[in-house]
Amino acid sequence: MIDIQIENDFELVPSDIVIASFDALSKVSRDHSFRAFTWDNDDLEPLLIDAFTASAMVQVHGALSEANQAKFRRMVEAGRGSFARLVDFTWKQIA
């Protein structure tokens, strides 16, 4: 058995951490960057959102009806659990 250890030298700076919103998600997609999302009602570590995931979510959002787009936007901001359900939904739509 091979024992591989990876050191994590990654450190978030305050400018990487944003309140979760659809606009922030779109910016991650547009800039091909990443951000750490946090929610007002969440005391957990920020959730890292990469450009690949953000781009997929923005594309799925664009394919939805106006009513469902509004629901999607609300769910992004609602909390970590709602956001996780949207990520799962996104990958199911793409697969």
C-alpha cells in the first residue's frame, strides 16, 4: 500500500470569500476563477466554488423557465443545503 500525503498550503484571503448569490456565481463563471461562498445563516467554513461548477450551474439556469430561474436564484442564496441540491440538480441535467 502506498501512503500519499498532500500538504494543503492553500489559504483563503478575505477577498475570496463572498456571500452566495447568483451574481457571484455568474462572476466565477465569467472570470474562470473561484470564490468561497458563505451564507448569513451558516457558521461553517466557506464552500469553494470552482469555475467549472459555476459555469454548469449558469448554463442550467439559462435553460430553465423564468419561474424556475427565479426559484434557482433564491435557492443559491437560501443556504448551503439548498445550494448543494442545486449542484446535484445541475450535474443530473448535464449527465
